[in-house]
Amino acid sequence: MFYSKIEFHKKIKDFLLYLSAFVPMYILIFIKLIIELICKNINFNILSIIYIISLLLLITLGTIGLIINTNPENEIAKNIIILKKENITDRHFLGYFSLFVLFALQLNLNLVSSFISYILIIFFIGYVYIKNSLFYINPFLNILGFSFYDIEYIEEGSEEKKQAKFFYKGLLKENQKYSVIIQNRHFSFLNKK
């Protein structure tokens, strides 16, 4: 399966946005690892080095993914007017957040099998997350102040009502003008006009 350059770029952006959803979990595991090393509950060995490097890499890639997806490059924005909005962040956030908090707390940092299980779980969740476009389930965005909205809107100069799902930082208001760049067919980020 070959992708065009644009499709490949979007796949990379989707993957990096997926990684950003887990940044709080990576940070929890990193803190747990450092505390365990300081308290000498685990030995500083090749496994702990692999954990440290992989966690720092995942935190960095997730943060880059969030920056890339929230700051579109050289794309033309559309002006829209929000007719109706519904904040749907709470429908999925707590279940997802509690899942990875429990995962982070139960991870045994001494075992290679735990590390392999950790990688496989991240892979399988990522496959389902990207395949089913579950981008709205992103606790890191919510922690940073973004909410996920199901909205009805019209484009400026048009009367045709459309529906979409958008991330917005702050409180989204009806009958106001916003700027949007459609970055993905399943979600986008709104900016106040």
C-alpha cells in the first residue's frame, strides 16, 4: 500500500497526535521510574536505560505531534459561524485517563516481559485509535485546556449547514465567527476569529 506524499504526511500527523494522547501516562511512568531508581527499588541497568530513552522519546514525539496538529503550516483557513455546539469531551475522557493511570501504576519496571507488554499495548491501542479515528479521546489536549465539540456551522458567505467535530481551547460560543483549517476529516482545531 503506497501513499502519496500528502497522505503520508497526514498519517504521520495522525500517529503523532495518537502519541500525544499518552504523554501524561509517559510522564507518570517516567516519574515512577526515577523514584524507583532513587529509592533503589530497582537497579540502574540496561532495561531502565531503555525505559528512560523510550519514555523521553515518546514524550518528545507526543509533544511535537500536538504542536504540529495545533499549529497548521501554510494552510488556508475558512471562516465559519457556529450555530449549535455540544461539548462531548466528558463522554470519553475519564475512562481513557483512568485506564492509563492504572496501567502506569501497575507496570513492573523490573521485568523485560512488562516492557514488551507495555510496547504491545501501546501498539494495539494505537492501531485501534488511528483506524477508528478516535482522536477526540486525548486527555493531554484536555489537560492543556482543549475541549472537543460536536458542532453545526455554516461557512462565511454560505447558507449550507454542516456538522463537524472540533477541538477548541476555551469556551466555544454559538453565533460567533471562528477560523478553522480542516486538517483531518475526523477533527480539526478552531481558532477565534
